[in-house]
Amino acid sequence: LVKHKEALSPGSLQTVCMFVEESMLGRSYWQNHLMLLLKCIVATFDVMSQDQSSRNEEWCYITVKTCLQLFKLMPKEVSPLVWDETEESKPLQSILGSLVHIIMAKTACKDTHMLAGTALSMLVNTAPEPHRGAAAALGLCHPPNAGKGHFGML
């Protein structure tokens, strides 16, 4: 279904969502292949941002929905990537940037804006301590260095 760092089609993303949400076996598979999936999501956001003709609202929506599902249903796997300093955090850092861009941009529809905000709140909820999540959310709202806010260790 996914290949190394390859953008995913809306249909592939829908399939991933279905397996993550509805199947314990499917969720287990994606837990074991989370880094590959995150890299594919990064590639998908990259393709959407580079090619205006590919800026399909459905594609953007299902990509954000996939992020939401991963953050909501796999918090134990996602949390170390956000809150611990690790090299494996780079894909999630890119995804965070894409979600913030969708929230701030006026190009996506209202539903996608709200879904991106919900995905971001699910990422906040992966914090090992509530005060770290609150500080990260506040850091996104009030970045100390003009647009260079921090979220966890990202």
C-alpha cells in the first residue's frame, strides 16, 4: 500500500484510515510501520504544496484525517516522536508544520481547518505531562522567535 517516501493517493489514505480505525490487526501493522507511513504523509503534503493543480480539497482533507487518526489511536507510538529528542522526529516535525499551515492558510475549506485543529489538539494530548502539552500549544500561538515556535521537541 505504501512505498518508501512516496505520496499517497486519496484512496490509499482512505484505506489506511479504515485499517487504523476499524481493525486491530491493521492498527498493529501501522504501529510497526509508523515511520514509513509518516514519511509517506510528509511526501503527500509536499506534493500538495508544490503542485497547485494537485491541491485537491478531498486529498488534503483525507491526509489531515489520517494524521488525526494516527495521533488519536496511536498516542503511545507518536508521543516519543514529539516529546523526546530524537532524529526520528523529522517527519512529524514536517507534518506539524503542514497542519499549522493548513490552520493558518485561507486556502483549505472550513472542515479541513477544523480537522487540522483537532489533529493538532490530539498531538497536544500525547504529552506525557499536561503542562508540557499546554506549553507546546501556547508556544504555537505565541512563538518566541517570529514564526519559529516549538512544539515538544519538534
